[in-house]
Amino acid sequence: MKVKLLSRTLDPEHLIGIAARSCWTQEGASKLNPNPKKLEKLAKREVERGHESILEHAKFTFSIEGISRACSHQLVRHRIASYSQQSQRAVKIEEPDYVTPPQIQANSKLEEKYEQIMNQAWKNYRELLDSKIPREDARFVLPNAAKTNIVMTMNARSLLHFLELRCCLHAQWEIRELAWKILSQTRKVAPTIFENAGPPCITRGECPEQDSECKLYGAYVG
């Protein structure tokens, strides 16, 4: 999987600081230009207080490449976002291109069987195409493992919610890997916003799953 931050709100922490300041002054935001360090401090304080609406002004756009359709189906359930996904109606992918789960990779016999299943799926797909079946119908035989690319734009508030759910060890392995890659990149460009982002055991010291067997439980919960 490849994740790249394509675009973002310029100086997002300055912007949310301005938004927060505008709530507490008679002047409009266009007239505000406080000291950048004061703005950063204000933004940090308001985020810690749970004043999350100001975070919606900051947006981040990612190119997410080589994830499975199983992963993208989970991703688009996060509805406060914008998505542009590679179309299986428009793109003909004649050669097998798929994701193999790590637990299958760890078993050579199962991996071989899995590869055979994938190859057969693509063989069926090509046969349908050769029979003049349109791509939008031929794609029905392709598996959830098929790779896809997607562009995603989320505001900072939605991203924090996404990261809280998907960085958790209870999240499915592929979308969890995606979430940690996104967190790594957003922390670099907006450290004040994403400094304490991650699963709820880390962010709030709570485990919604109440899973005392989780390796993070003892370290962060209690």
C-alpha cells in the first residue's frame, strides 16, 4: 500500500486558531492576525477542551494506492469525506492484481491455494471480456482482494475520528495499516492537531472494547 498526502489546508493550525479566536471577539476573522505562537497555543487549548468544530476548517487530501476493495469498502463508510475511486467499469485490469492477507502469506500451502483462486478469478474475468460481456458486468467475478486506488479528502475533525476507530488493534489489519500511515503524515504537517491522535486507549485512556487481553490495554488503560 502507498499513501501520499497530496494536498492540505495551508497552515491548518493557524487557520483553526483564527477560527477559535473569532468566536471570542467582536471583530471578524478577516481582521484578526494575532501572534502565530499565540494562535498555536489557542488552537491546542481549544482542541483539548473538545471545541472540535473549528477542526472542520482544515482539510487533508490523500492518494491511497494498492489497497484491496475489502479495505476501500470499510474506508468509504466514513461518510464525512470526499472520495474518488478507480472505476472497475472504466479500467480493464486483465492481469491478477490483488492483496494477500498476512496470515495467508504465513502459510505456504494456503498462499499457493489462494494464488490459484485469484488466478482463476482473473481467468474468468478475461473469458467474460473475450465473450463481449461489458466490463461493468465482467467485474462481478473479481474478488474483494482486487487492488484499487482512491483519493480521499477529510477535514481534521473527521480524520481524528477515523484514526481513533481505525488505529485500534481491533480494527481490521489493512485499514489499521492505512490509518497509521495517514497519522504519520498528518503529524508532520499539523503536530498540534494530531499530537495525541490514535486509538482511544492512547487518546483517552479508555478501551471501548473492554479488552484486557489487548497488548495496549495495560499500558494505557486504567
